[in-house]
Amino acid sequence: MTDNLNGIKEINNVASSPEVEVTLGVDMMSVAENSGKEIKYTFTRKNNTELREVRADASNSTSVDTSKDLIVNFSIAGKAQLDKDYKLDGAEMDGSKYTVTIPADATTAEVTITPIADSEIESDEAVKLTLETGKDYSIDRNLQQFEVSEAVFLKNSLVDDKAVMAVITNDDPMLDAPWAKQFGSNGYGYEYLAVDDEGNTYVTGDFTGAVTIGNQTITSKGGKDIFVAKFDKDGNVQWAQEYGGTNFDNADNITVDDSGNTFVVGTFSKQTTLGDKTLAVTGDGYGSDAFVTKIDSTGKVDWAKRLNGTERTVVYGIEADAQGNSYITGDFGGQITLDNINLGGESGDIFVAKFDTDGGVSWAKEFGNNDFSSQAEDIVVDKEGNAYLFMTEGNEGNDNIVVSKLNKTDGSEGWKQTFGDSNNWVVAEGIAIDDKDNIFIAGEFEETVTFGATPDAPTLEGGENGDVFVAKLDSSDKGKVLWATDFDSQNKDEDYVQIGGIAVDKMSNTYVTGYYDNGSMSVGDFMLYDEGGEGGEGENAFIAKLDDKGKVKWAQNIGGKNYEEITDIAVKDNKIYLAGEFYEEATFGEKSLKASNFDDTFLVKLAKEKPEISLKADSTTITEGDSKQITYTFTRKGDFTQELTVKFSVTGTATFNQDFTLTGEEKFDGKSGEVKFEAGKETATVTLNITDDSDAEEDETLALELAMGSGYMISATEAKTSITIAKDEKDIVIVSGSDDDDTEFTLASNSKQTFKFKSKFKSGKSSIKFSFKSKSVAEFKEIAIVTVDDDEGTIDGLSTGDEGYIEAALNRSKSIFSLLGNIPQGFGDIDIEKVLEFSSETSFRFLSVKGGTLQGVKQGKVNKSQVTVSSTDFLQVSESEKNSFDLDFEGVKIKMKFDAKAKKAIGSGLQEKIEVLDLRSDELSGKQKVKCTVNREAAYNNFVGFYQVIDEDGGIDTNGDGTVDVLVGDAGYAQAAVQNRIASIDLSVENQSTAEFTGEFTAGAIIVPFLMVNGNPEAFEEIFFPFIEANSDGVDHVMMLGENTFGFEDLTGGGDGDYNDFIVKVDFTSVDLTSVST
């Protein structure tokens, strides 16, 4: 009953529909951005056929009422943007709503989309028009819909029966062909190529009859022979050779070493001749065998060897290392014998062998799992000579792909990565390696493939007929997959994509070639379409470029509308080299090749025509304070008709906006910038302006260098200019003045390496007060002052860089304070200062210890390489306020203020040498009240206490007779320290908290802090002292962060060395003085 009611309801809905329905169509699925073509969407009104059937209209009239205008509503969606990517004509717009009018006496109206060409490199962009409802029409329910997701168009996707989509394809610069060659003969075979560092190209392939290569014609001896040819960088033939016998010979791969020697592998039947070397099949084999041969740079065969296979033997991959050794891989059945090494297994085994420069076998190894479907694909070699094997490993129909790293010495397996999913096939096709030894692989798969066993391992989804994958592996991390991506055919379950080859350039960009069958294919955000249309041959060759992160930069069809297949690819110096075969005709840029027979093979060099940019400066030196400027001239050779933006970088010791500025640039952030060439201009200029400042500094350097960018190439000889900004030859007074006591002082320098303090004071010494401007750095550091003998920083006759200079500097160093890499909660509110006294005419420089302490370096616990002394590379000084200047030393910001009245804090007299409170001053007597501020950033429940010693070496008097009873390093030192602790001050606090404690110290003593780890005086795991010899691990665990401010490290062995686990700042709140100086 319900079904009947629903049917009646549907009939009533149709019966009440308007008599007119509207359909929407489009004249083409895609149009190139720069093609000058338009996309036309057609809106058509017609009779509502469903309504006529419901009404049983007997008129049988097919005409539609066109007596008046019909306004149709529609919406636009997709990645393409109106007025940015395209223009819209034939429609009215009101906000996000659009209308088109089908005029009276007409059944159709058109809306035109005209792409806007621009200079951007961008992905394909879709424009989807969707019919919206209107009161005077209904929407056709039988429309075929196309849905858009990014640039991928999905065929036969039915959602709301009212949308049509077209794609504006990207206009990336098409590849031009400086030269293209074809090789026609009575038969054909695959081709393989290699390119050397000079741009010479080596190619090998099969042929029958005669083949002409350049002006040389060579003829086969029998059924099929092999040719090898060398072309220079301009495509001129240097030599061409024929190899083979009277039967069948096949070339299977080629490579070239750094000396221009060529290595070729292949197979032959019965007997073959390679130059003056003849190889013959022996034994009871299949009548064929595989060979490897070395050909010198002139085309002469150096050596040739057969693999002595007893059954089917094929070599698929070969690579040469920097020393001229060669590595081969392939499949074999039965056994093969390589010199005196025998390999033998069931049909389907895989082998890898290394040959020395003379053709001797260094080692040979067997791989695979004895499955007939196992197949070696290719091999590459890293800078060290280690090999990487890429193969398909059979597994009873559930194949996997395998990448293995093989040791250069013996071929042993360093690591192995296996990828694949159960019940799905996956096939290895190509492997490449970049200058950083990253591995790139490509192949095909069906349904799904997972790259790795970790939870975050990438999984790709394909179709029943398969898609292709590209992945990047980190060879230094046991082949960990860094990224993986796939290319999708339009219809995953019917069409297929095939990989032809993979290559990588010096920037770790990946180039992938292959072909797809019919329809279209999405490559990242790009869409490729069958160029042959209905008359095409079905297989479309393509090439795509991916950056080092796996993002597709561009993708293009290549070769034309007929059948083409790419069999090999190489990339060198921004040029792409392809080998393959084509049917009837192929087009590469403006070069067209026509097959002399049914089909031919080809070799082509591709390059995008880009202008070459060079850089010059009109001077290499300039003096600070000079009004002269330096002009950088950027020049482009080649096409200069278009506007062009070129990138550059700036390095050196000079600082932007402090030492120099630039004018004429498009943008600049201090390190990198851009300059723009105007359309029609061959040059662009940037001006360097020098800033005259009062800083003490050495000569500074500035280097401006061209950087890689889109749309241009960089000159190989004129890409970088370096200049020197000479210092003023005078001492620069950094700060001078007088304080409230009329003490006059100056601080001057002529190098910013050392400083000289001069003062005229009434009595005693004059002081500099140091305070933090930044309390935290990336890594713990201790900062110190080092007194030196002259302006050059000499110490006892030793100059900077001399052996022993660091030790001499450490002996003269006085710690200012230390900076934490991780500030505990609440510590940032604590003021940290340090006062140092100087005599007039004192010269000094600064010193830092990164990740350690002065004491640790002196005792050999911290490496001297962690010590840095001040120089123009690491120090910036500038005046801030009256009698003050700011110091920036390796990122540490400190304020220095001259103050003759400033005195060292009570108790800080020894703190430039050891972390203690020295209360032996004659001015102190009795009890001294103190406030201790405590901060904790540690998991351990630590405890800090204090004990007394009677000398600077840490000796303890246990019986009160005034003499040392226990020395630092004695077995009972820790027990004596705890027994003599000052009981009124016990410090502990919750983690990530702050607390204050009060207590008293007795004048006349040296007070020493100690740290009890995870405990208290009754029970603790470990105890640490400022005296390294007293610590069980012999490591520094206490650090002066500032005057009377102690930082502790609680882990044995120095832990993370951050000295922030427990911090104690001691303030004397009530001082009992025996006398006060006036």
C-alpha cells in the first residue's frame, strides 16, 4: 500500500511540474590556459517528457513553447576563480547567484568561459556549472554529472543530476627539444641511454637490417643486432658501433663512468662479437646467455664477459661507481658462473655482481626467494660505492617490491625494505639516487600498497588494472620511506598507467615518465588528457616532475597524439634525456619525427628555454663612512621580452640595516631577496649602501649570490660577487662619561675583538655592573671576562689561534654569570647582576663555554672546542643609555653599566673561581640574616643545604680547632659536610614551584652549598658539591648563575647539563657590619 501511495505522490509531483525542462551541456572537457580557446556551456529548454507521459498527451507534439524569455538559475564552483583565472560572458551575476536568459524564439543560450593566461606555474583548475531550480522550468533528471575534487574529474558520478564540469589545464612552460634523433630499421627494439657530466649522451638498442645514426649507417649480421652510439651535447654523432652475431642479440641497459667509459649489458644467442671480443654459449643451456662489456670513450671495446648461464639468464640493470667499477643485476635459472663464483638456484633467482675496472668479478650474490615471478629491475650506486638493488620478489602470486642496500666490499645486505599488501600485486620498475644518497623508486600496483610497517606508513589506493607509485627512501635511516604518492588513471578499474623510467636531479627533484591508456590521468593537482581523441592509438606518453617533498611541480603529455612509449630517462644540468619508440609521428617541442617504417625508436634532449642570469658588481671593496655605493648588475641572456623575477641570497659578516641597506630590489629580508627585470630590459640593478656606525668592528664581508628560481637559469661563471667593507682605521669610543662621583671613564676598541677600559677615579678601582637582558638561550652557557695584554688580545705572548691560547685565557677568566637553556617557572622574575672591578688601562675580551662550565674545561671534563672567545664574528656592541652599552655575544644579551660606587655583593668574593659564599670580610661580624629564593625544574625531590669550610680548597674542620680535618676527595668528605651543615637552612620545594626561606650565616666563614639528590639529610641517592673532586662522578654539578645565585644539575655524569634542576638565590637582608666605609 505504501509503495502505491509513493507512486501516486510521485505522479502528482511530476504532473504539477512546469511543462519546460532545462538541460546543460559543455562543448569540451578541458582547455589549455594559454590556448586562446573558450569553453561553451549550453543551456537548452525542451518539453518535459515525463510530464507528457503522465498526462498521456495525445498531441505527440515535440515542439517546446518559445514564446517568451526563459530565465535559468545556476551556480559556479570549482578551483578556478572568476576574473582571476577566467572571464564569464553570457550570464548575469548577483553575488554568488548567476542567471542566463534563453531568449524568446530560441531553445538555447550559451555561457562562455574564457581562460586568463598568466605567468604563474599552477595546477589545473576546474569550473563546474550547476543548474538550480526555477519556477518556470524543471531540471532534466537524466543528465550525466561530472563532479570535481581539486583537478580530478570523476566519470559517471551521479549525485544531483544537474552539474557539468570542464577543466582549465595548466600552462606550465612546455619542454623544447634542442635536438631529437630517430633510428629506423626493418625492426625495432627498446632503447637505453646514459649521460656524462659533459652532456654527452650514450644510447644502445636493437635493430635489424640497416640503421642510420647521424651520417653513419650500420648493418646487422643476422636476425637482430645491437648498436651503441655517442652523441655530443649538441646532438652530433661522435661514433656508432654495431655488435652481435648471426642470430639474435638484445641490449638491456647502459651506463657511463666518470672517464667516459660505457658499460652495456644484454643477451645473445649462440655466439656474438663485441668489437674484437667473441663470446659463445656453451653447455646444455637454452642456447642464449647474458653479457656485460666495457667500451672506452672512443668506442673501442675494452673487455667483454659472458655470465655462463645454464638456463635463462638476463641482465636488467647496470651502474658504475666513481672508481670505474661496474655493478649488474638480473635474473637467472639453473646456474651462472662469474669467474670462480658459482650461483645456482631454481628458476626465478636474482643476482648482483660487482666487476672491477678490468672486468674481474669482485663479488657476486644471489637474492630472491626462488619464485618464478621474482625479477630484478635495476641497480644504483651511492658516492661510497654501496649498491642499491630494486626488485620484484615473487610470493606465490602475492608479489612484493624490495629495496636492498649492498655493501661495496662484499655485497652483504646492509638493510632491506619490503613493501606490498597481501593478495595485491606490485611491480618494481625504476630506481634513482640523488647526491644526498636518498633513494627514489617507481612502479605499478593494484588495489593498495603500503610502504612500511609503522602506524604512519603511507598507503596508496589504486584500481583493478593498477596505478603507479613514486616513493622516496632515506638510505641513512635503513630505507625509511619519507613520502609516497601515486598517479591515478581516470577510471581505476578499466584503464592503466605504466612507468617508463625515473631520474633525479641535483636539487632532488624527481622526473617520472611512462604512459597511460585512454581517457585521462591525474598527476598531483594536474590533469592529463588523451591527445589522440577517438582516433588516437590509446597510449599517451607523459613526463612529470616532483619536488624533494613529493609535490608534483608539473606534468605534461609528450610525443603527440599517436602511440609513444618512453623506455629510459636521464637528467643532467636541467636537461632531460629520453629514449623510446613511437608510431608514425612524434613531436617534441618544435621537432617532429616521422617513422621510416611502421614505428621507430627515438633519442631526444629536452630543455625549457630559459634566459641565463649573470651577476657583476662594479667594485669589490668599500670603506665604511665613504659616500660611495656599489652597484650590482643582473644581466639576462636569451629571451627578455617578458617580465622576470630573479632570486638572490646575501651572506657574510655584515648585518642588514646595521652595516648596509639595499635599494632597487623587489624585496629583501636580510638574507634573501628578489630583483625584477622589466619586460624588454636585459639588465636590472641593485645598489648597496654602507651604513657608517660607531661600533668597534673589524672588516666585514658581504656576498650576494644568485639563487634558483622559476623561469631562468644561473650562469656557471658569474653567479656570486663578494665585497669587503673596510673598517675605519681608528679607535672607536663605545661609551664615555662620568658618574655621580665625577669618576671619568671610557671604553674603546679598534677591532671589537678586545676592549680597553680607562678611568680617572678618586680612589680604589672602578666597577662595571653586568646584568641580564636575556636569561635564556638555546643551550646552557657560562660567560666570562678575560684580561689580555694588548689590543690584539695577546696573553703571555700567545696570540688568538696559537696552541695554548685557550688554556691561558681560561686561567685569566673571571665568570660573569651563566645562562640557562630552560628557565624554571618563576626564575624569570629574579634580578641577576654581577659587579667586576677594573683598574685603568685594563684590556679585556669575552669568553663563553657552551654546554659546560669554566671549571669543567679547566679540569678536562668539558671539551675545549666548546669555548669561544669574542671576535667580530660573534660579538655586537652598541651604546644603550647613559654610561651603559649592550653586549650581544653569540645571541646572549647583556647590559654593562659603569658605576664607580657599585660594589660586589656580600659573599661573592670567590665566586669568579668557585661556587661559594665568602663571609670572611673584616667588615662583617656576627650573624648575617639571609633570604633564600628557591626554584625547581626537576622530577627528583632534591634538597639543598649549606656547610662551612675553613679554606678556599674546601677543607672541613670537624672538631673546631681551626685546622682542616677532612680534605676534598677524602672518603668521609660527604659525611663530614652533612654533619657540619647549617641546620637552620634546609631548602626544598615542589617541582615547577618557587619558595622563600630565611635563616642565618655566621661571618668569618666560607659557606658552601650542596645538593642531595632525591632525598634529605637522613636518606638520599647522591650528593654533589661545588668541588669537582668531592663528586662521585668527577663532574661539575654547581654553577654560578649570577652573584650569590647557584644553579644545580642533579643527574649523575652531568645529565643534560642545564643546571636548572634546582636554583637558589641568596640575598643578605640584614648585614651586621663592624665598620662602614664612607
